[in-house]
Amino acid sequence: MVPPWPPFAIRVGLVTPLDAGGTRFERDALVEVDDHGRLARVEPWSSASSPASVDDLRPLFVLPGLVDLHAHLPQLPNAGLGQGLDLLTWLERYIFPLERAFDRRAAEHLAPHAFRAFAAAGTTTVVLYGAVYEASIDAAFTAAEAHGIRAVIGKVMMDRLRYDPALRDAEVLEASLRQTRDLIERWHGRDGGRLQYAVTPRFAVSCSEELLRESAALAAATGTYWQTHLSEDRGEIAEVRRLFPAALDYTDVYERAGGLGARSLFAHAIHLGDRELGRLVETGSRVAHCPASNLFLASGAMDLARYRDAGLCVGLGSDIAGGPDLSLFGVMRAGAYTQSGLRSMLGAQGAPLTPQDWLRIGSLEGARALGLERTIGSVQVGKEADLILVDPEVTMPIPGLRDDQPDGALDDLLSRLIFRTQRDMIRAAWVRGRRLDAAPPARSHVDA
Ligand code: GUN
Ligand code: FE
């Protein structure tokens, strides 16, 4: 579907971070989307200026669609499995077998369900790793194109510790680069930039120096993103030290390959030394914080206050299936619990993060991590209408007991969305003003 499509106006509550800082909170607002999917009006309701046709959706609230900076499409079926294993064992046991089988057919089957599930969880932008097979990435992009979600996707590149037995070792690097180049040509920038490509070397343990270098050069030459994992798990870090003895540290492995910069997105990055943190900040590199995954796989905890004080750009990632849940509200919850725990362990420094901060990190900061903060990430006039509609009432301890909601309590509303997330609290999701299908599958469909 190409624009123009039908414009619409809704009367609704509104919660959004603002570009200039702070959060806007209205119980009764007008949100108008034009025929190119842009926000044309966002203002307090006033019947004097109300448009002719408007849907009254109160007491529901519009929020910006959430931005998931890190998820693995083929891993979704194993979400919630393997807790207690260390990262490298978990990958071998639960993940590589799944990805090895993720051919075109598997991707065609799973991807449409996955995109509906992301939308149902409130995610309107998703940054995905696929598997190593080119055809499965075509299938994933095709499904994203049809569904309407905003997506950045990449074929996983690995030329050691790999799982694609069809190729001989000597062929892997060349084939991986060629397939990545072809996928970029077919998909990067499609639908006016709604679909983008991320060159995706898995992590230093699975990649030769040459693959890292060539992949970074390819991303730079094509204006695509470059994404990988960084400093997630102690065993992984030890393995990287063994494989790259000349590097100063894990971050330096990627820097030597030309991989740091504003189009580079690093998942996890929880065990960084000061030198590494400094280099990420100085190069403008971006980080996908995945606290639910870090707890699930016992990887550790990010000292987020230290990172933010240093000026690092941090958004959120579900890391499905390292994280057990697609919901970024659940990821905010894991992050909030982690930071509370750290505060009491390390001794509190600075102000604690509030529910408003977590919403901002999951939306506007995620957009900023992708360089899209002028396009999405908040509900503000001129931006594209990537929105979700939430029903705070179902987050009440006893839904229906409505007098439990004090008037004007923004943090209370957000606190319940984050700490009492419910499956049915996301009532709709739009990208560029186009409603996303978020319907759950029929049971037989999924089991087939
Ligand atoms: N590091 C390398 N590959 C992966 C992966 O698939 N998941 C997680 N969580 N970490 C990784
Ligand atoms: Fe991951």
C-alpha cells in the first residue's frame, strides 16, 4: 500500500516524551494524522477546533510506538527456554539448531506471525538478526513489507563457529559478503525508508578479522547499519581475548575493523571498561540495552547510570530469545529492577530512573539510536505517526475498580504499564498512520 491513505483524527489520552525533554501528558487530546501518515495536529482537545469526523477513544491513551533495537527472528520459537545456561552453551544447545533450520520456508511461516506479535506487544520498529541464509532474509523482508512494521533486518554473518554446513570454509566469507550486498540492493531503503538493512556480523567469536573488516567497509559504503554483539558474557569475553590477542579489549576488536560509529549498533555491552565506554561515546556508537536477556542468561547487569553520565546513546532490545519476552514494557521492567538492585548494591548515585525515563529510552532514545529521532519516537507534529493505543485500565490490580486512578498521575499510569504489563493492554498499533495487524494466530495455524 502506498500513500496517500485515509487520514484520521482521534480524541484520546496522550503520553509522549518530547524532543526538547520532558513528557507530555493529556487526558483529552486531539491527534490528527494526514494522508501521508504524518502527525498533522497534536493538541489539547477543544471542541471549537475539532475536525468534522473524529473517533473518541477515551479513556485510552496514545503513546509513541516502541523501538526494539535488538531481536533474533529465528529464535522466537525458543523464547523462554534454556535459563541458567551460560551464553555460549545456550547458543550451541538452544539457538544454533533452530537457526540452522531457518530456511526460506521456515521464515515464510514464522515472520508474519512474529510481526503481528511485535505489534501486539507495542513494538512498531524492530531491528532484527535473521539466520545465515539469504533466502530467509528475503522472506523476512517480504513479510515486513506486507505487514507494515518498520524494520531493520540483517543476514547473520559468521565464518567460524558457524552452523551452515553447506558451504566449505574457504567459500564462506566471499559468499556471505556477496549475499549481504545483494540483499542490501534489494531491500535497503524500500518503501520510503521503512525497511532498512543492517550488515550483521554475529559477534567476534563467530567472525574472522577479515569478515569484521569487510563487513564494516560494506556498511560504510552502502550507508547501511552495522550491528553485532559486544561484551555480553564473561565466557564470551574470555574467548574474544583468546581469539584476538592483539586487541586492547573487546571494543577494540571492532574498532580495529572499522566498526565503531554512528551507524553501528552494539547489543548488550554490559561489561565495558572505561576505555571502551569512552571509545563508544567518542565515536557516536549506539547500544541496545537488553536487561531481560542479561537477567535470563545471567550475563550480568549494565551500569546504566555510568553509561548515561558518559553520554552513551542507549535504547532497548528484547534480544528474543535471549530475553524471554517480546514486550518492551517487560524489558523496561527488567531494566528498572536491575537498576534498583544496582543502586542499592553500589550505593545510590544521582536520581533513580523514573517510568518516564524508561518510556523515553524505549521510544525516543531507540529512534535516536537509529538516527531516526526526527522521524519517529514521539507523538509530535511533523513526525510520522508510529503510534500505539494503550488501555491502562487492564493494568489495574482489579480491572474495573476505576476510582483507583488518581487524577493527573502520569507516573502512576506509566508505572502500571511497565510493572503490571498485560497482554491485552495494547489495543492498536500504527506505522505511518497505517494500522498494523496484531491479531493472535489461530492455534492450529501455529502448531502446523
Ligand atoms: N551472541 C552471539 N549470538 C548471540 C545470540 O544469538 N543471542 C545472544 N543473546 N547473544 C549472542
Ligand atoms: Fe542477541
